[in-house]
Amino acid sequence: MLMSDTPAAQRASVIPTLSLALIALALLAPFALYFATARSIVAIWDSSETFAHGYVIVPISAWLIWRRRENFALYPPRPYWPALILLALVGAGWLAARMGEVQVVMQYGFVAMFPLIALALLGRRLAGSLAFPLLFLLFAVPFGEIFIAPLIDFTANFTVAALQATGIPVLRNGTRFEIPTGSWSVVTACSGVRYLISSVTIGCLYAYLTYRSLGRRLLFVALSVVVPVIANGLRAYMIVMIGHTSNMALATGVDHIIYGWIFFGLVMFLMFWVGSYWRDDHLATPLQPAPASERASVAPLGGIAAAAIAVCALWPAFAAFNENANHNPAPVTLKRPAVSWAVATPFSSWVPNYMPGDAAFNGVYRDAASPAPVALTMVFYRNQTNAKALISSVNSMAGENDEYHQIGADARTENLDGRPLLLREARMAGPSGNFVVWYCYWIDGHYTASDYAGKLMQARAKLLFHGDDGAVILLSAPYGEHLDNARAALHAFLASQGSAIDAALKNAHGR
């Protein structure tokens, strides 16, 4: 803990009751103004063990501030008006995320308001001396799902490489692989994202409390990122080896999760134990108190508190107005596209694992010159919410327990009416054989294959009061040994029927 040589009388200096009330009012205002966003954070804490640690973040932050309570006597609150500009920018970011239904950005915007309000009311010196406790609040945001896919790939690559190095033959198909004693699959629960989030959160707190050197702090935080990723690969390899050597009698049920947490706990203990040898928290850094003239009185905070609340209130007020203006009560009518190819027999029972939309269309077609049939799937969304969203981390080509699974992915560029069209390609496997899927989004009359660009397009459409209509278009074709035949069929269908698909989507658009 940082120490000071401030006399006891000065340390006992108190902030007037009115100033304390204004600080409390300004810090509580976002909870009322952004209640839905705050509730969404708590809902994720409740529903996901990965983010259950969020409940302790605020108490820890409060404890860290209490440890530095002497700073309130050293640096009396001083309004810092430029902080309102940053507060306004964060509010604008929350609004843009609200328009695009990007919940995690909304949550970060909401939580980031508290350090900025503190900066506005307390001033640079006092808020700066409490920077880590205030910024630690950002760990309350349930963030990390974006890392699941790359962590799954890394874990699968690591495990397969380790098995092969051990001399065990492996037959791999995407994130699934087979060894002589059984089949394994790296799914979300095996990605290690829980370990990573826990390690980074605890690692940052440990580095702050244990080190004074910025270099040592950054090094330990870096280790808290790298170590759990490597440890999770070792954990997965260990689980497979236990199952392999026991002829699949051990480590195949809930016990493999228990083994994983025991191993992770041991790795974390070793990391903190080794890190303790370089601790330097005993080196006190004397704080330089503010000039006596500043400590003699507390600046009035009424104006800055009212301004901070007004800045926070602006964005949800506009969001409510915009949402009401963009709401379209008319039902979606998605008519059958005027496809000239003949209707064909379905080649698969696969359907994308997307949230149900307001309207959907499925059809299978084939042309005499086409090397394979083509299935067309469209799902149309209107008045989107978190439970009914075109672009969401919940949407995928197949669920974890689905009989179909993705074995490869790519990006492609095709043409639609003479314009380049960026598509995503997914190669799928299932009981009916392999097939390839080309898909993209249609938003406010424009196409994109990027989730990020799609969210920006959604936000732009709502800010322009065009509504939030959008759709996903998926074209799929089967392939055996010749993937190029399926791609040729998809290319031919898109080239000849793309205009019909575009016309059907425009007709369904309500504005």
C-alpha cells in the first residue's frame, strides 16, 4: 500500500456531506438511466459460470479504493470539465452499439461511464491516484466469447500435435479427431476461455497488489495470458491420454472437467508462487499531497454533477425515440424468389443454427447444366432484439450437439449483377455426406459477409430511420470427392438467380 507522511489531522479531513451526496448521485445515475444494460450484465453472470466472477468485481474495486482512502485528504475533489467530452464519446459509442445491437459494446460503454464520472467529479489527481480500482470495474463486463473459436483451434492443434509426438496415430476432421481407442471433440467447454478470463482477472489484481514496477506488472499480466492458453492445451492432451491409457474408462464424463480444474488450479498456484519471488510491494512510494490551498477547501461539485448526469441521460433518451421511430409493426412477407431453375429433391436435412426470424424460405433447385443441386435458405429479421438477431455469436452453421459439423471455412468473392460480392464459405459434414455453404448478410439493401461491417450497417440504417430489416442468405451444394463441382453449381446459381434473390429481399423490406 502506498504510504504518506501527511499529519493525522490532515488525513482526517472530510469531504462535505453535500459533495458526497452529489458524487453518489452522479455515480448512481447510470444505473437508472441504463438499467436494461446493467440488467443484461447481471443476467449473464447468472446464466454463465464463465462470468460468475463478475459479482465480486465491484466489491473488490470498492475495497481497493478503501485501501487508498487517505488520498481523499491528500487530493480533495476538483471538477475536471474535459472529462465530460470523454463521457459524451462513451455515451455515443453506447448509442451506436445500441443501434447495431452489439451488447458487449453497450456493456463496456455503461461500465466505462463510472471511471469517467469519477474523473469529472474528483479531478485528475484524485481519480488518477485511484485509476486501477476504477478501471478494474471493466472486468465486470462479460467479455471473452470472441476468443472461443481461436482457442478451440489452438487446443485442437496442440492436442493433435502432442498426440502425434507421443506416437499415437490421429485422424482429424476439423475440431474432431479419432485415435485408436476412441473419438474426441474440442467444444466450447474445452476451449479454455474460462481459464483465460479467470487468469487475466486475477493476474491483473495480483500484479497491482504485488508489484510497483510497471515492467514487472506488465510481464506478469502477459504471463497470465499466455500460461492458461498453454496450460489448457496440456490439460486437453492429459485428458485424452488418461482416456487412451484407461481404454476410455476414465476422463470421458464429468470427471474430465474436474481433472481440468485441478490441473488449472495447480498451474495458477505455481505461476503466483514463482511470481512472488519478484514482489516489490514493500517499496513504498510517497505520495505528494496537493498544495495546502487546495486541501483547505473542496470545490463546489453541483454544476459538474448535474452536467455529468445530463450527458449520461442524452443517449438513452435519443435511443428510446429512435427505437420507437424505427419499429415496424407490419408482418414480414418473404415471397418465393422467381428462380428459373427446376425444383429438386433435398439432398440434406441440415438447417443453419440461427435464431428464428420473422420469415424464412427454403428451396432446392437444379439446372440441367449444373453439376449439383443447390439449396437456397433465407431467414429474414425485423424489430431485432438480443433474442432475435441477425448477427449474433449464438448463430452458427451447426450447434455443438448437432449431427452436422463444420470442417473448414474460407472467404470468397463472387459477382452479383456485375458488382463484387464477398461471401463466407463453410464446408460441412454430416450423415447425408459433405456439402459446402456460401452465405452472407443483406442489410438495408446492401450485402456483407462481415459481422463487424454488418453491425455498422445496422447502426447506420437505424440512425437514418430506415428500420433494422436484415436477412441471411445461404446457398449450399453437396460434394463427394470433387469440391469444385459444388462450387461451380453455386457460382452458376448465384450468377443466374442472384437478381431473383435480391428482388425477393427488397420486396420483403418494409421501407
